[in-house]
Amino acid sequence: MNGIEIVQLTKEYKDIRALDGVNLTIQPGKIYGLLGRNGAGKSTLLHMIANRIFPTSGEIRLDGESVFENDRVQGRIYCISEMNCYDADDKVYKIWNWVQNCYPGFSMEYANQLAGKFELNTKKKPRQLSTGYNTIFKIVTALATDADYILLDEPILGLDANHRELFYKELLANYAERPKTIIISTHIIEEIADLLEQVVIIKEGKVLLDLPIEEVRKMGYSVTGKKSEVEQYCSGRTLLGEEELGGMKTAYIQGEPGEIPAGLEAAALDLQKLFIRLTNS
Amino acid sequence: MKFKQSFLYQTKKMLYASLITSGVYVLLALLMLLLSHILDPEIQFNGVIIGYLVFMLVSGIVAFVNNPRAHVANGISRRTCYLAFLAMIPTVSLAVILEMAVLRLLFMDVSTELDWVLEFLMQSYQTGYLGALFLLFLLLLTINLAGFLIAGAFYRLNVIGRILLAVVGGFVLMVLLPLFVVVCPDAAAALGRFLAEFVASYGSLSVMLLLISCLCGACGYLLVRRSPIRSVKW
């Protein structure tokens, strides 16, 4: 199994280069976090993997076969995004019938079970649902397809904290039941950080980082203590960022902590802080 | 290839829409029947075939936008979707012909003008009822594919292109063509005679409709094969 190989992928829109020669391998059976600032090219990349748009140049292959206009390959991929793809006049359960026809692994029982947990009314048309419930409809559909590759572009858009919590729980349960590749693209980084196995950060159409989460976390740490002591400790070290509150200071430092002087507290760097530092211009 | 799934999905949707259209016509025919009793016995319900032709045109237009989106979302390529669409059109056209025939059976006694297009075809081409139905079948096929092509052209063009296409198309039809007839009547008459050759006989009209269908079908595929999927507002 090769997974998804992305080779020299470029996408241009008039004078904008959304993706610029991206090379990336998505390994099978892993949960990926696809991170990037607005307009970085995340959605463009996911939409190309899902055959929704075509690249200006480059190739995407799944287990050696091109993903473009390939029914066999696309039958192993399911993508959700802000894009509404189904007939606005169909009810949720009718759309699921259509999805089931195309994805033999789709479990109507599981979909209904999830709909019950999320309190999704399957007799409504998607256009009658709120933004949050539209997202729920999409994530339930995606999880129930049992596709080998599930692409989730902003899967928590409009979800309240309770539903987000439930989604993370169900996503992990689904993955535990049958491991698959799940790519999550979101701006709410800290919430998904614990789900991820691999992190890909895209900046201005290029892959900036592609590492396992453990290695990403080792890229930096935070130190908290009295302002003067923290400043003294930081001298000569590469600072990723800093925060002050009263006389206390927290510094985010690149590298591994080593020995920490007494009076200072070290902690693992959170993914969001690293992301902000890496993606700031 | 998920041809079967796509064919069944598209056919089911179109048949459902055509049955609703027929249902509306039945209601309209009944309403006219009622009005003819109350107001004027001359009131008649007609234009059913024109209505079905408009239905097929609109269906073709909608198909370009809706079909690839709902298929690509389910891992079905544009090519498979389009092939299934090509297989669906004759199937649905046949169903529409049958629905027309049933409407005729139901209302021919009370509404003599119900299918004047059919009468026109029968008289003009000296053909029987079945022969006229076959011509209508080809007409439905052609108009659906033409609708698909028109929608495809507008979908793929940018805003300026769309405006230009609409303006130029409108200008040619509304200004240039009438002007040509007025300014060059001989040339216009010659052109008219030349075009009339294509519809002069039953056979030539059938062949012409088939050729136009093939042309629209081929151009439609060129437009749909690399068309980007766009979101729809729910």
C-alpha cells in the first residue's frame, strides 16, 4: 500500500498560485492534521484529491493510480467540505440511500445510530438544517461510508462544544473499529491536536512541515516563571513567542528543554503556538 | 465504473420530475374542462407538447450543474456520469412520449387541440401517429442535449464570457437575423430554401435531429469532462 502520493502539484487561479509544486505522501491508516492559514491551499489540495477540481500541473496517485476521473480510486475516498454537493430537494435519508449505492461499505444502521446521538433529523432536507446540523449531516455521512480515505475540510464548522466533543469521540471510535486514513483540515488546532498522528502544515501553497505529532511537539517547549528569570533563561535561545501577565512571563522556545533552572517551569509546546510561529510572515 | 448506480439515480430523478409535470398537465386539462363548461365551450387546453419540450430543455440545463456535483461527491467520475446521462435521455424521452400518449388518450375527446404539434408533424410529413411520435422522441432528445450544452457553455465561461455570449447570441437572433432578411431578401430566401432542405422530408429531419444530438452530445462532453465542481446554496 503506497497511500496517496502527491507529486509536483500546482494549481493556479488566474494570477493566484494556490498550490506551488507540492510533494507529499499521505500514508494509509493514519490520522492527519492538515493545517494552514486562510488561503494557504488546504481546501484546494483536498478538493483535488477528491477529483472536484483539476491541477494546473502535477499528479495525485492512490496506490499508483491517478485519482482524477477514476471511479475505482474515488470509490475509496470520501470528502466533505463547505461545498454542498447533493440535491437541495432531497431529504437526508434519501441522500444516504444514494451514498450507499456508491459506497458499498456505507452502513445505514451506523449512520442512523450517529444521527440519533447528534439528534440529526434525517427526514429534513439539508437546506432546512442549521449550519451546525449541516456539518453534522456531512460528518455522519463521511464516517458511515467506511471509505479508506476520509477527507474532512473544516469538519467542526458551526458545531457547539458538546457536538465537537461527540464528534472527536465518534471519530476515534470509528478509527479504532477500522483504521483508515483521515485528513482533518481545521483552524481549531488545539482541539484536534490529541487526535493527530501526523501534522502537515501548508504555507502559501507549499508544504512547510510534514512530521509525526511527537516530533512536532519536540520542536519546542514553554518556560514559565518570573519575568527576569525567564528573560535570563531565554538569552541565546530561539524564541517562538512570549506572553506576560503581571510579573510572570511565559516564553515559547524552539528546541529541546534540557535542564531547567529552579524557579522555572517547563511544559510541552502546544501545536497552535508552533503553528502560529511557523506560519507568521 | 458505477454506470448502473448513476443511470438509475438520474433516470429515477427525471422520471419523477416528468411524472410531476404530467400530473400538472392533467390538473390543468381538468381545470380547462371545468372552465369550458362554466365560461366558454371554446376554451381548450393545448400546448402539452411544447410544455414537455420546455421541460426537457430545462432538465438538460439543470443536469449540467447538478449531476456532476452529486456524482463526484460520491466518487463517480464525470465521464461515468455523462455516459449514464446519455443512456438516461432516450429512456426518459421514451417515458415522456408514453406520458403524452396517455394524456392524449385521456383528453382527446374534450380537447382537440391538445397536441397540435403532433398533428402538425403528421400532416407536414405525411406520417402516421407512431411516425410523428418518433420525430417527437428525437426532438426531445435533441432539446435536452442542447440544454445541457447551453448550460455547460455558461458554466464554463467567466462572467465576461457569459455576458458576451448572451449579448452576441441575442444580437444575432434579435437584430442581425431580421436585418439580414430585410437588407438581403434574396440571400435570406436562398438560405431559407437551403435550410428547408434539411427538414423537407421525414428522413432528412430525423437525420438532422440525430446529427444535432450527436454534435450537442460531443460538445457537452468536452465541456463537462474537466469542469470544476462548484457548491450550491442550500
